[in-house]
Amino acid sequence: MTHEHAEADTPDPTATPPAQLLEVTAGYPGVTALEGVTLGLHPGRITALLGANGSGKSTLFSTLLGLVTPRSGTVEIFGRSPHRARRDNLVSFVPQHEAIDMTFPVSVEQVVTMGRYPHMGLTRRPRAADRKAVEDALAATGLDTYRRRGIGELSGGQRKRAFTARALAQDAPLMLLDEPFAGVDRTSERLLTDVLHRLRETGTSILVSTHHLDGVKDLADDVVLLHRRVLASGSPDEVLTEHNMARAFGAVIAEAG
Amino acid sequence: MDYLIQPLEYAFMQNALAVAVITATVCGMLSAWLVLMGWSLMGEAVAHSVLPGVVLAFILGIPFGVGALVFGLLAVALIGGLGQTTALKRDTAIGVVFTSLFALGLVLISTVTTSTHLQHILFGNVLGTSRADLYQVAALAALTATVLLIKRRDFTLVAFDRTYALSIGLPVGALTWTLLVLLALTTVTALQTLGVILVVAALVIPGATGFLLARSFGPMLGLSAGVGAVAAVVGVYTSYYWDISTGGAIVLAASSQFLLAYLFSPRRGLLARGVRRLKRRRA
């Protein structure tokens, strides 16, 4: 997959950090989900965002997408505001989607086609390039034979693959995935990991959140350990120490107890 | 064939049939999204809340559409505001707002017009449609249908997956408000045919029927519009021959189609589900 962006001023993926947070504090009324988070992604690499439930992973994604405005600090995607980055199709997103409407009359192929909207005109009529991107994304995620299925007729893992295919079809230089491995069977997990590895080879930068510790070493080049603040970041070997795990995941148990 | 042509010798029947079909078709299109957005109650709220706007427009001598639009959007804003400033659930906020505005409309009517007018606004007066009425309805309907068709894929994405729509930079807020404005405008076009009370039927039943029949959104949209159009034709003719309420006949014609879909839809119908259950038990 090559990056053919509609805009002429496509950023050089190696020059600027794909995502940069400086001293970001953010949350919702009454809740501070992120506190003084500073974080920079390395271009063309897979970064795993590791943290317990409620550690602020989803808020971090919302902040990167500009859906939550930080109370303080700055967020940049390829040196631009998140708002601008969304409009310039610099970032694709795979939401967690626990509450999707399973009865919605839409097929897998139609869902994946939605990923092409940023490339389409006023009425979003697919052109040849769009159809090809959808084909490629369906093939990459092993969903060719499921294209006519309704989105509600898929298993949990297949559905994650469909939403990943939609983000693939979007063909943006940064991909964010919120818990793509949650509730997913082994086959789909293996397949998704392969998809992300192949995507990395095209130069795409990837941030993927997970609370599964298994498979992180296999999946990611960098790891960021989050618990409202960044507890540690670096290579998997540096970050995945017993001491750090206890801080990130034990802290929740201590707070809850 | 004569049966179908003979009533059209009267100009009032031509106007009635045209206005009913146009209205019901556009309402049917819109209802496909209302059903998927989970906005059936919102449709009812907006439809009923336009009443004071229509009466005020009548008093001030401005187009009904303007008054209806103002009050339809006021209702939406009040419902949203109540939800944000209190802990009331959405359906409660809707119940409080639209009944209050509807009551205000009734009181306003009673001060300015006769009971015949009230009757017409509440229940429609399709047989009294003038050429001017017809043109106004046709213009509003054409506008609504055009916007819906041009932005249909965006509306559908917003209904299906709001978070993703935001993430790819779609103007989700503007699209949502556009749909609400179209809802208010469509309500006005439907007043002539169905009246304030029965408009809701045209905004919900066709979409519900299309939903039971279709596997994907395109066909669902077409079916919803079709159910509306068929209901209008059947309703107008039966009301002519049997001398029954036109609005009522149109809604019942839509309900009948819904019932058929409920029983016989190949995928979600009662019959198909029963057959599948039997087959599973045998296997």
C-alpha cells in the first residue's frame, strides 16, 4: 500500500513525530484521566500503549483525535493540530466499539468502504481507486469471503478485523487502534498482528493500546506504560519489567482495594 | 382502470393525490434514518412541537415553514438543554417539552381561529389542498430529498458509527442538525396531508418496515420511500371510495404494509423465524 493523499502537502513521515504530546492533562468533568503526559511516537514503528482498564488509554486516543481538548499541554499529529490532521486524513482510527448497533443494515464491504470517505467527493461515490483499496483491505484482513455479511453476523474477532480493514482502506500515515485484541480469538489475534507488521513495512506509524501482556514483545517496537501518567517508555525489554508491571497493574488493584 | 382514473377528473383529487404521494415519499426517506438513529421519539417531539410555530406564522402572516422550523428546532434545543442541566432521562425530557409546546399551540389556536382550522391542523386537510399548497409542499420536499440523497452516505455513517465519523473529520454536529432541520421542514410538508398528530406515523412506520425487509441501507431507503408512496396512493383512493378520513387511511395503509413485513419478511419476519426454528429442531 502506498500513501497517496489528496493533499499536496503530505508531511514527510520521517521528519516530524507522527504524534507528540507535551505535558498533556485531560479528562472529563470530575475525572482527570491523563496528567502531565509527555509522549512522542517514532515514525514507521509500532508502539504498544499498555495500561490497566481506566488508565487513560481511550482518553489518550480521544486527545490525539482532537475529540477531547486537553485542559493544558499540546497535542500535535505530524506537527499539526489534531483537528487539521483529521481533515487532512493523516490519522486512521479503529475504535473499541463495545456498543455498536449489531442490527444496523450494513455489510462488511460497506463498512470498509466508509474508510474511503476522506478520499471521495461530495456524494462519496466510490471510484476505481476506492474499490481497489477496499479489495486490498478485505484481502489483507482475510474477509474477502465475508464481504456480503451483515456487520452483526460476524464473530467478535471478525468484527475487529472489519474495523481494522476500514482503517487500512483509509490509507493514512498514522493508525490508532484502541484495544483491537480485546475479546478476540487466537486466529484473529495472529492475523491482526501480521496485518500491523505488514503495514509497518509501508512506513505507517502505529499506536495500539492493549491490556494483554502476552504478545506485546512480538507485536511492538516500542512500549509506553500508562497509568494516568507515563510510567515508563522504551523498548519492550526495558519497559516490561516486573517492577514496572506491578506499578502499572498493581496500582489499580491497590486503588480498588 | 376506470376505478383509478375516474376520481382524478376532479382537480381537488389530483392535488390531494400529488401532495399525499410527495409528502409520504419524503417522510418515508427520512424515516429510514430516524429509525436507525433511534430518533422515533424525537420525530414525534418535533412533529408535535411545530404546532405553536404554525399558529404564530398564521397570525403574523409569514410562511408556515418558518414558524414550524423555529419551533421544531426550539424543541430540539430545549430537550438537549433539559438533558444537560438536569439528571432527567432523554425520553422524560422529550415528554415534558413536546407536550408543553403542543399545549401552547392548542391555546394559541383557540384564541385566533375556528374549530375547523384546528381540525385541519391536527388531522390534515388533504382534500382541501390548493395548487399553491401543492407547489409549496413540492418545493420543500424536493429540497429535503436532494439534501438527503446527496449526503446519504454521510448521514448513514453518523447513524452507524459516530466516533469513527468524527475521527475522519466529518462535520458530525452539522450533519446531525441538518437532519433535525429536515425533520422540521418535512413535518410542515406533512401537515397538509396528515396533520400534526399523524405525521409521526409517516416518519416512523415506513422506516420500520424497510428495516424489517432490507439487509443493507440502500434498499432500506428505497423500500421506506416506496412504503410511504404506496400508503399515500392506497389511502387517498380508499378514503375517496369509502368516504373515510384520508390521513387515517394513509397511516393504516402504511401499518398494513408493516404488518405484512413483520409476518412475511424473508429474513426478520415471524414466519421465516418460525421456519428456521423448526428446521433447527429437526436437524
